[in-house]
Amino acid sequence: MGAITGTFKGFGVTFSHMFRKIVTTDYPFEPAPAAPRYHGRHILNRHPDGLEKCIGCELCAWACPADAIYVEGGDNTDEQRFSPGERYASIYQINYARCIFCGLCIEACPTRSLTMSNEYELARDSRQDLIFTKEQLLAPLLPGMEQPPHPMRLGDTEKDYYVGALTNPGTSAGAEKAPWSETGTKDATGEAS
Ligand code: SF4
Ligand code: SF4
């Protein structure tokens, strides 16, 4: 008698789960959305005219507790301008074999160049592929943006990009959230497709 009761109890557990909400997901075909403030892969943002916000100051690299960021600054010239002001990042790399996604680099960045997306699909087959280059990290060009190098379009000095001008508060609306973070579609370099 006890065995029969136990059997029904066991099936009771099974049946009760059959009518509960399904929590499994069909990953990787239908990736679950991350929490809005999830710390995912980084983005190097742009100004509204397409110039890069990064000025190659290396503050993010110095703030990183995992030594995951490598930056080399270069000088802008009138003929070759990648960002407003004097300097830009000629080399920018983040090593995702080291990164612990703490966000300290984001806090250190004085220009809001560096932000984090919600993308969490960062597994790669080799350590080398885990080192993301500047080209992979740069935000895609949005409509109205122009591929650098090009002259400053929003003012005569870098101040016009960063302070004072109410008509141009220096934000790149839309660029801080890469399109692929919403659609989940991107090519091998992380560019929107
Ligand atoms: S999130 Fe943290 S560990 Fe990763 S690069 Fe930024 S500071 Fe370094
Ligand atoms: S991302 Fe920000 S902190 Fe890092 S080098 Fe560029 S401007 Fe400086």
C-alpha cells in the first residue's frame, strides 16, 4: 500500500511540473536577453559626426585591475584626424581572457568613450582571438556619421564636442548601444549587420 502511495506521490511531482512555466531556453538559437545593466563586451563610442570619442589617454588601462587593456596614443593632424583634440588611440586592445567585467575602466574614462554592451557571447577557440582590437570594439557608424579620418564637423575646437554647446552636448545618441546588442546579429568582427 505504501509503495502505491509513494508512486502516486512521485507522479504528482512530475505532473505538477508539466503545467509550470518552461524556463529552459533554446540557446544558442534564441539567446535570452541579458539584464539591462549587464556588463558585456565593451564599445568605443563615436561623436555624432563619426569621430572617435577615445583620446588615447590610457586612463582605462591604468584603472584595470586585470591588466586587460592596451592603449597606444597617436597625434591627430589636420590631414589625419580621428578624434577631436590632440590625441587618439592608434592602438586599442582588450584581452577578454583577462577581463573580469568589473567596469572600472568605464568609470575611469573621461570622455565616455568606453561603455559596455549587453553582449555575452565572447567564447572563442583561441587566446589570440580573445584579444579584441580597436576595429572590433568601435561602435558602428550610424546614419549621419562619417568614417574617420576627417576634420571636426561639430565645431572648431574639442571644447565644442565636450562642453558648453547645448546644441551639441557631445553625446552620440544611439551609438552607445550598438545595434547588434538589440538584434543579436553581427559579423565576425562584431560589426552590425
Ligand atoms: S571591465 Fe574591469 S577587468 Fe575588464 S577591461 Fe575594464 S577594468 Fe579591466
Ligand atoms: S577609452 Fe577613455 S580612458 Fe581609455 S584611452 Fe580612450 S579616452 Fe582614455
